Amino acid sequence: MRAFFVAVLLSIGAFAEAGPRVISLGPSMTEIVLELEADDLLVGVLDSGERPQRLKDLPSVGRYGQLDMEHLLALKPDLLLLWPGSVPPAQRDQLRQLGIATFSSEPHDLEQLIEQIQAIAVRLGRAEQGQRYAERLRERLAELRERYRREQPLKVFYQVWDQPLYTLGGRQVVSDALAVCGARNVFADLEQPAPQVSVESVLARDPDVILAGDAAQLAGWKAWPKLSAVAGGHLLVVPDKGLERPSGQMIEATARLCALLVSTAPVSR
């Protein structure tokens, strides 16, 4: 009997040392796990675009927006890392009913993002590593805020798409990234994550800079030469896709955005 209990205790110890079996249900969550060097805990991921090379052989549990529940259950996860928009509401309800431990969060600013990373580190059993990583991110963020602070913030229109015209609301973490760079999202007063706006409303707010994902998305604004962004030649392409992934790398993506904006100034009238 004693031998039996010793075996049980050893098996529990081995499980604790190994950590939870984790499935990531969002690319930014997957990236955070990689940044914490905890990818050894991942047993499955929800696919969205190209996978990191380190995870090329990991089982898939579906694609962004469509979870394969059967495959997920077959992997017997202890913890799900959920990005709210990556799984439809009906399937999120199913996951809750299954009783699998779930971490879900959607940060609205960069400090909340860093707090999320720390919270995930705790759930993964990597609290100390998460604390060290968070300290580095906070130091870098403070440095960027100080370096790029402006007395008069740049007015920026962040264009997500052109036809129809979409932007980002003030509760999106990218709005805080702009603030770090001494800029202000001209539609920060809107609560929706990705509101549709009109050309007329953009003209009325007269941004100093218009940002978009590629040059083709900016071409239409040249028809409005009196717009400050056009008059100043400040139709700019976002440096890379890093701002679209709320993970630790977003701090350096913000640094690249700041470097892009640093030479711009409002047009004098």
C-alpha cells in the first residue's frame, strides 16, 4: 500500500514539474507563450496564418473563427488560452460548459497587455520568468514614452481598410501605442473596436498623419490636397504587422511606429 502512495505522489510531482497541457486559441496568445519560453507546454494551437517554425509539428484545433471541438478534446488540455474574437460565441459557451480551465483577456492599453503577460506566466507556472519579462517591457515602454513625448500630439487617422472605410476606436491597444509615440487617434472617442467612418468625418477631424497597412490603401486620399496629412506628405505605411498582435513584441512594434512618426509635424496654416 505504501508503495502505491509513493507512486501516486511521484506521478503528481512529475505532473507539477511538467506543467499544464496548454492549447492556445489565438495567435497573440501563442506568441506570448513563445516569449515566455513555455512552448514545451503547448499541445495544440488554433491556426491563423503562418505558424512559428518552433510549432510547425504541433496539432491543430481548427482555424481562426472555427474551432474543431473534437480535436481539442482529444488533446486533453488542462488550460485554454483564449482570445475572445478567435472563437465564435456559441463555441465559447461550449468551452465554458466543458469545465476546462480557461484564461481569456483582451487588453485595451499596453500596461494591461503587460499585466496579461504576467497573468499568463502565473497560469503556466512561469511566474518568475513572467515578472522579469514584464519588468523589461515596462522599462522599454517608459523609455519610449519619455523619448517621443510631444507638447502638441500629432492627430493620426489609423486606417484599417479603405472600401468601406474602417478605423480603430479608442479602446483598441493601438490607440495607446499612438499615445506612446506622441500622437492621438482622431477617433479615440469611439467605443467600437473597429468602427466604420465616412470620408467626410475624417476630413472634419483633419488628421496630420494617415496610417495604413500598404500604399494602395492610401492612394484615394490624394484627391483631398487640403487635408493636413496630404498637404504635409504624411500618408504613411505602418512599418509591419506587429501592432496587430497584442503580445510582448508589440512594444518594439510601437518603437518602430514612433520612429516612423518622429519626423512628422503638423502642417502650418
